[in-house]
Amino acid sequence: MERIRIDKQASNAVDAFLEYRRIVGEDDGGQLFSEDEFKKYKEIMLPRRMKNRLYVSFGVPGQIDCKLIGPETPCFCTHRYKQHCTDFEELPKERPILLPCRARGCQCVSYQYAHMNGSRPVRCQCKHTTTEHSESPGHPCKKCSHCSGYRSPFTCGCGQPGYAHVTLVETKEERMARGHPVGRDVPYAAMGGLTGFSSLADGYLRLDPSGIGPLSFSILKSDRLESDHVFERANTSLSQTAGKDIYLYVLSCFF
């Protein structure tokens, strides 16, 4: 296997482009901003994101977040979360908060996650796929007349059927009131519900609801009673370990 080698200048250029893409997302319409345009964009958008970030999750109300939404997570309309409206100058007062799709011609009025079976969306109880249902409100089936709207009987890893799940869009304050992690304020576009490394895993695989990532070495090596499970100790120390989150945005682009 032949290795590709690049010098430090080229490596810095790649890092700069990745940072640009994380911040700008698709707001440049496919045409890279000039240095002045990028600087002006950051002056406007970064303070807005740090203040008005929205957290998006998918789960059964009152239970764990089965899926935390990231920039590349697909919507029912097949477009990615990052292709929806995710930045607001002022947070909406109405609930639920709507995040309409910005893709040309799409009728999606707000981001909505649909259960996936591997890389494919789960079929409706009428046996048709999500793409065979309309992206408009209610998601009526375009193939059969007896289906009044998409309803998935798929059983999630949490043990509940797909139709019992909802896509929740909430503010930082609302998420904290539910006792769920908010991570650190970041300037990146469409971060959704990602607050740490373990946020990339499904809810029933995260082992704890924190999303803060792997346990610290001090917790793993600390003295504890035999009955005191290591993950129980971690959950009682969230306030001490939350500051150690590691944002792996490049990995999040695959989820």
C-alpha cells in the first residue's frame, strides 16, 4: 500500500478547510467564502451559536435519548440535519420548535428522524419505505390509499416501538431541566444533540445518559467498594468530569 505524504503547509491547509467546513456548513452555497466574508460570517454566527444552540434528540418522552442527532444524521425527507434551519438570531417562543429543510423543492416543515435498520430507513406498517411517503406533515403514503401516515412498528433497542418515539428540539435550559448533558458551547454548525464522544452511540449502548465519553483514569483507578459499580461512580461525578469532553467532529460526520 502506497502512503500519501503531505508537508506541514499542506497539512495546515487541510486543517483550515475542515475548520471552515465545520463552522460554515452549507451556508456558502458551495462557493467558498473569501477571507473577509469568512471573518464577517464568524463575527455574526459564532456568538449566535454559542448563545442559541438547539439540542436535537430522538426517543420516548421521559426516557433515554435513543438517538442524538448530528450534522450528517438523515431526516425523514432524506436530507441531512445540517441541511435544515439550525441557526436562529432569537430562539422561537412557540413549541415545538420547527427546523424546516432548506433543500430546494423539499416540503419538509421540520427535521424528523426516522428509525434506521442498518443503513436503510425502517418500513411503515403499510410495508412501504419512508421515501414512498410524503415529506409533508403527516407523511401520507404515496403508494397506497389505506395508509393515513407513516407509522413504524420497529422495536427500538430501548424496547419501545418506533411510533412511540418523537424527535425533540430543545434549548440548553430545557435540556438541563430534563437532567441531560449540554456539553460545552461550540461554534460549529448543526451540532444538534452531540455533547461528547459517546453521543455517537445509540442510547441503549451508551451505558449511561451523560454522553461525556470514556471514564477518566482517576475514576477507574480510585478505591471503591466492591458493590460500587464503576459506571455508578461515573454518574455521581458528572460535574467533575463534564469538562473533559473531547469533541470529535470529524467522526460525528458519519452519524
